[in-house]
Amino acid sequence: PQVATTGRSPQAAPAVVGVVAPPAVVAIRADIAGGAGASGPREVKQSAAVTCTYMTRGTVRIAWVLEVKRLSGRASSVVSPSIAVDLPGIGSMAVKFVVTPAACSEEARGTGTFQGARGRIQVGLKCDGDFPHHGGSDTYVIALNKTGAAKLGIDLQSQSGEPWRVSGVGSGLVQDWNLAHADRAVRVGDTIVEVNGVRDDLRQIRETAARGGALRITLQRPRGAASGLAVAFGLAGTAATAEGRLGTPLRHNFAEESCCRLQSGGQQAWDSKAVADVGSKKIVFVCEVDPTA
């Protein structure tokens, strides 16, 4: 089957800088600095209420807009539409926001409705279906077109003669590839199996990648790479304010527990009326999911 390629305009000849790390550990900074910048964030509007933004660092930001009046009646939960996201190194995954009443006092516990909870809410992010869990190592192929001064934009490290391991991904061809091919995105921790048929020899693999031209790189994902995701959450009356209130990311294993209880700034419950925008009477729920953290 054909494999898509990512390329850049010809400029000056490429260069790779080799650095010797502590004994038995070899690291190279593979064109990560300088060069043309990678593509910026890519926004995908899935509906009038749901937007997904794919950040250059591999994080996916999900925003859901909800009218606050839906959180004041006799309902016991409000659920967002199913949201499809492509996570680097993991693949396609569907999630939903789940909003439920939060007790405002000991007497209010068990009321089970937004009206009984006086508009206080708690929020979860639920995996809508099976989490794409990988039981073993996965091998995948990427294809790049390295021309002129184009840079791969990855850091590599090898310990005791083991295969090159990706220790960092920055601006460059690999990051561009990740944005366009979420199902085969290169992640920190992946190892290089071969480059254009060259394998086992670390020096030859590095030199082959440095020459430029068409590069067909085979990589391997380590066992259990998809076990946990870093999840940060924020909510407010506008998207910009909600993004500014994103809390410290929490690591959650969706393969073991399908729903992640969200929190921000130490809070796990909010007054929906106080959070909502005064003019639009809406709340924006924002969640950032990072599979690489």
C-alpha cells in the first residue's frame, strides 16, 4: 500500500550533530533546532457545540459548549455528543463529557437531580467504547521527504548498543507527520528499527537518516505504551477563560476505568450558575488529553 510523505522546499545541505553522553549512553540531537517551523494547531469543529484542537506538542484539546439552563432541572445527568479524537501513538478514540449533580450539603446528598443539587455539578470524561489498548509491541512505518535544510526534529538516545530511542520530538518533518497521521505518530519512547532497509548498525542508521531524500523509517512502540493519559480540565463562561483555568494534569488509565473524574485547581464540584457566561448563559468545558506526558 502507498504511504503518504511529508516534505519541504530545498535549501542548504542538512547537518546532524553528534553528542556523546555519559559512558554507555549515546545521544544525538537530530536537527531539532532551527529550520522551518512545523504546522500550528489544527482545529476540527465536530458540531456547533464541540471543537477539537490538535496541538503541535501532541496534545488534543476538546471544548464543549452547553447552555446552563440544562443543568437546573430534574435531570440526573447531561452527556455531550460522542467526540472522536485521534491520539498520537494510540489512534482513534471516542469520548464524552458526563455532567452529574454534586451535593451542595450533607442534607442534599442523594437528591440525584440538578435541581436538588441547586445547580452544583461534577464532571467526568468517559471513554465511549473500548479504549484502544495495545497488548504488545507495535511496529509501524513513516515516510518522509527530507530535502534541503529540512529537519527531522527528533532527539535520539541509545544505551549499551540498544536501538535508537526517540527522546524528544520538536519542530520538523516528524512533527508534521504526527499532525497528519495520528494513527502512526512518532512518540517519545519509540525505537527505530530501520531506515531505508538499514538496521542493527546505529551509526549507519544515523547516517542514512542524515543524508536526506526519501526516508522510509520503521519504528516500534514499546509494550503498554497506551496504558495511561494525562488529562487536564477547566470550565468557564468562555473558551479562552476555560483554557486559562486548566488544572494540573492527572494521569488516568481508561483501559482499566472508563470514566475519569475531572478536577481543576483542587475542585471537583462547581456552581454552574456562577461559572456560566452572563450574556450567553453558556458554559464551556475544556479538556486537554496528552498521551505523551
